Amino acid sequence: MRKQQTAIGLAQVCKSRCIAWERHEYCVVCQEYCPYHAIIEVERNGVMCPIVDADKCRGCGACESQCPALPIAIVVNGRARQPVLAHPSPQL
């Protein structure tokens, strides 16, 4: 599996900290920096606000590292690892 196809996390927008969601000001920095085009905009009261497309997000953190809000309004949460089985499961 290629690295670009592996999802290591999932970004989440904290609306109460987001410049677009909370202050109703235009800000699409997270969308501009996402290499997977996983940040899309929805219109809310005349302002375009970011949301994360979970099917496209790989959890790379590019959006999180560029967010201008303080505290940061978009965070990446790691995905749970699946256990590696030493032996195949018996067929039931």
C-alpha cells in the first residue's frame, strides 16, 4: 500500500475556534494547504466555512500546521491501529 493511500488520522474542525465558523470571517487556509482536497466549504450565513471530507482525509496534519486561529481550530486525531495477528483466524 502506498503512503499516500494510508489514513493515519482524521482532521476535525472545532467550530467554536474556527475563524469562519465563529467570527463569520473568510478563511480557507486549511483548505489551501490540504494536499488531498479533503477540506470542503459549506455556506453559512454568507460565509464559506470548512468541513472535512472523511473519505479523502489522510490525517497528514498539513491543515493543522497552517491554521491561523489561536488556539488551532482544526486538529488531527489518530486512527486506532488494528492488531497484527500472528496466526490466521480459524475458520468458523
